[in-house]
Amino acid sequence: MAPACGASKDAGGSASSATSSSTGSGGGSGSCALAANTTATSTVTNGCARRTRDTNACQAARKAQGLGGAWLEFSCRVTLTKTSTSVQAVSDSQPDHPSSYFATSNNCYEAYKTSFPNPNLIAAQSLTVSVPLTPTTTKTNMGLGFVGVAVNGVAIFDNQAAPGDDIFLEAGSFDRCGGHPQQQGQYHYHGEPYAISFDDAALIGVLRDGYFVYGRRDADQSLPTLDASGGHTGTTADSPTPVYHYHLNQQTSTGATTAGQKQWFLTTGTYHGTPL
Ligand SMILES: [Zn+2]
């Protein structure tokens, strides 16, 4: 299992170096290959463009496996394999959008000055997430490591930093699009991923217990009332039948140095069900 964000102190804490710079070169001379089959839209948040993802190349194969609904929205960079009881998603966890955490020589690098140092650089991973086709309703605390995968193949982590560290402080190390790499270079999102969603009802990904996670809003644009796991039962753009699903949820810091600060997170630290 990949180390937890917290266990590896992914955001550093060493004030000696920051990987991002406002005076960077702007990347290599070519285009970012990871962003192939995406189109940047005019919705830009924090300098990060929301992207649409062209999934034509993998739609037929997915449907032939019996996959439908939300699964058809996952980028073709995510390899999906269905069994009788589960869906396995495999990706390299690299973002399909620019980041200040790529090496400056990488075509996907973009300059950005974060407020909190993180000395790590993005490295390709072998991320495998298997989720149950029929989720349970046995609430489970999130342990170490990734807790889900986003539609673009990036790992989803929970709402915790390393013991003793403050995730609200570490949020200052997120890049323009809301992610950062941990010590082994695994890029991940804890919060709102602006290249996928901003204050909307977009599908963001799936958590390891098999429930999907959406943006702040329901499909009718209302702000849902969420339970302690950050979800509720209702219809979604992918399901006309009411189903349990998670949403981005806003949390308020009780930390010593960040008390009162608010952040949107993809999890509350508790699964509604049980991971495989
Ligand atoms: Zn909802």
C-alpha cells in the first residue's frame, strides 16, 4: 500500500526548499503529453483550467465489459477491469494538467509559488484501486494510503496530515489545481481538484468502498446536506435511481495555528462502506 500522505509527511515541513517558483522557465518546448485527450475550458479557478476529457478511445471496451454510468467518465489514462464483484482501476497517478511539482524540464511543468514548502516532485506510480461493485454500508475509518482515485487517475487521499502536522497548513502547498506529491512522488488530491470540478456537480472519482464522489453540488445545483461520512442518498447525473454518494465538504480547522480556517475536502476520514 502506498504510504499515507501523513505517514510520509508528504508536504514536507522543512522550510529549506520549495519546488515551485514564480520565475520558472514555464516547462519544456513541447506540449504536455499527459494532457492529451483533454481540452482546457474557460472555467479557470486559481489559475487552473477545468478540463473536459475525451473518452472515445476506451468507451467501447468499457461497455463491452459491462461498465456504464459514472465509470464511462473516467479518463482513458485509467485502465478499468470489471470482475463479477469488483472494478479495478489502474493508473500512474500523474495529473492530466500542468503542475508546479513536475521537474522544470518537463513539458507539464508550470511555474507557481505555493505558500507552504513541499520539496517533492511528481513521479509516475503504479496505482491500483479495486472497489466493490456492490458497496456495503458498514462505516469504516480511513487508514493509511490512498482512499480512492479521481476520474483522471490521480490518487485521492483523506483529510489528514501526518500526526502532529496540520492539513490546513499543508493546504498551502497545493499547486494551482489543488494537488501535491508525497515523499515518493505520488501526486494526489485531498481537496477540490480544480481541473475536474469547482463549485459544481461534476463527478470527481470513486472511493475505495465503491461509492462515487461529486463536487459541492447536486445535479440540480443545490448544496446537499451531508452525513458524517460526507455523503447522502439521492439521484446524480449518472444515476436516475437514488444512490449513496459523497460530495466535497467544507471543514473548519481546530488546529492551533489555523483555527477557523476553512477548506473543502473530498473525505471526512470515514468511509460510508468498507474497502475491499
Ligand atoms: Zn448529492
